[in-house]
Amino acid sequence: MLAKRIDKLSESITIAITALAQELKAEGKDILSFSAGEPDFDTPRVIKDAAIDAINNGFTKYTAVDGIPAIKEAVAAKLKRDNGLTYEPNQIIINNGAKHSLFNLFSVTIEKGDEVIIPAPYWVTYPELVKYFDGTVVEIQTSDATAFKITPEQLKKALTPNTKMLILTTPSNPTGAVYSKEELTALAKVLEGTDVLVASDEMYEKLIYDGDFTSAAAVSEDMFKRTITINGLSKSVAMTGWRFGYMASHHTKIIKATKKLQSQSTSNVNTMTQYAAIAGLDGSADEDIEMMRKEFIKRRDEAVELFNKIDGLSVLKPDGAFYLFVNIQEVSNDSLGFAKELLASKGVAVVPGVGFGSEGYFRFSFATGIATIREGIKRIDEFVQELKAK
């Protein structure tokens, strides 16, 4: 009955854990969930008002598949202002969230035999989509010992004549690692003289706590020409449910191809979101972004301190995003079993590291209130000490 290609996909482990936690909570159980990659803040008022104005002014019809001119201009202006990148409107397409951007990108570029290099830990969707489109996943393993970042030597070793694409995520989900300009430049040097594309997922760009953010495409002209920049507003201005993402590329043929695909699948992003997103891109919500960023810093710092006091656990302080990737190797090498037992016995939901391609860790989202974070880490401490006592 079903096409064989659907068997290549696994259910998103982050969504599965979050759904289970919600079910248990609905049953009346005391559940603390740190599994969702979603800010707990509300969408800024200025963005809501822009959507309401769009509705009241009758902007409720179909738009161009790749986005209204105003939103593409807002994306181009943002990329120029914040990242030093210059794109024309025909080099930009608006998608239904960055996950949709990736789906479209892989669908028009990846074929059977193509190799896609993915540093691990990785966001769970990357390898699943590559496999769905018959590509071959080539993982480069990292760890907390290397700050969860690949080296130029690792990249060079992974390259083959079949390498089609490198996926970079900075800041990283699930580790919060951020590549510096110097590190990106060194990786770019390795790619010179090749035809390898770079998919640069920069969704957490605005959530930087230490150092500066550098867009991958900005480090050299060569890198600019090979990089597809992917971003959106889900994390920076808490617009997860609005479904707004975008993709920009020097290769107009990639944008044209994704536009053609989108015209036969989803068509345009919903019209009200496009008008609302302008306010999320043009600086109108900058005060809200800074408020969220400062609050995340407070949560990060306290959570890192509390975790590193737990005998048997350790965690690096992330430079960006809102996750901790906690090392549990002293107490367990079965992160899925650890997460299941933790949820069952203590009512705490975290995402096992194996889902991100790195066993011996779990992801803990600090996109929730500080009191909840304190209580959750307290329960995790109790659980770990009980494990060690067995």
C-alpha cells in the first residue's frame, strides 16, 4: 500500500519525546519537559499587530510562490545589514519554515550516489532527508573534547569525488556550538577547488551569548558562491507556529528549482505570516530579541553550573542556541534507555543523544522558566545518584 521510500524515514525523536511528555501531562502526571526546541516567550506584539493589519487590509489571498516582493526585500536587507551578504530578489525564496527549506533544497540537489557530509551531533532531520532522497550520509563525529566542531583535517578526510554537500549549523542544535570566522575560513579553504555545496543552517543566529556571529557565506567569495544560506524567525522572535523560513543562494537555478517544486506542493507561505515577518526582520522586534537573549543567558549560566555539580554528569557552556548537550558517559552509554527511565521515574523529559548521532549524551532545552529548570535538574541529580547506587 505504501511507497517504499517512506520506510527510509524515522519519526523525529524530539517530536516523539515531546508528544509523550504532553500525553503523560494530560493524564495528570507531574511532567517537566525539556525536549522541545521552542522558545517559551510569546511572539512580539509588533509582529502580531502586523499580521492583524494584513488581515484587516484584505491581504488574505494567494501570493507569488516565492514570496511577496516586500518580504523578499526585507530578507535581502536583513542579510546585507546583519551578515554582509548581497542577494537579489531572484536569489531568495520564502518557505514554510526552515525544515521546508531543507526539504526543498535536498529534493532538487540530492540524487542516488551523492554524499552529504553532516557533522555529529546533528539536528535529527538532516540525515533523514538525505536518506529520503537517496543520498548517502557521511558523518563526522565530534565531542565535547573538540567543542562539538569539526576540523579542517576531518573535513578534508571526508571529501570524496561523490561529495555533493556539507551541512553546517551555527549556532548548533543540539550543542549550541558556534563556529568563529577563523574556523569557518579554515573550512572554506578545504573546499576551494571543489564543486561541493554548503547548506548553512543559521536559525539560531540571534541567540549568541559569547563572541560574534559569522555567516558561512560571508568568509570568502568562493564560500559565498557555494553556500545556500537557510534561516527563519522561529527561534529569534518566537514565531514557531507561524512557519516562516527562507533560503538564499548565489545559484539562481537552485532558487528557480525550489520555486518550481513549491509551486506544485505548498505554493506560497501563508500571506499573513509574510506580512508579519517583515516586522521580525526589519529591526522592529530588536528589543524583544534582546530581552529573550538576556534571559536565555541567565538560564544557561545557572543550568550549566547546576549540571556540573552533579557527580557523573558534565556539560560545556554553549555559545548560542538554547540547549545543553549533557555528557552522561560516566553513568550510561544508553541515552535512549536513560531518557525513558528518567521520564518514567522522575517525570523529566529530555532528548537522547543517540537521536542526534552521538551516544552518551542528552539534549536539555533551557527555553523554559528558571524555576522549572531548577526543579528539573534537581530531579535529574536524584535519578543519576540512584543509578550510580545500583
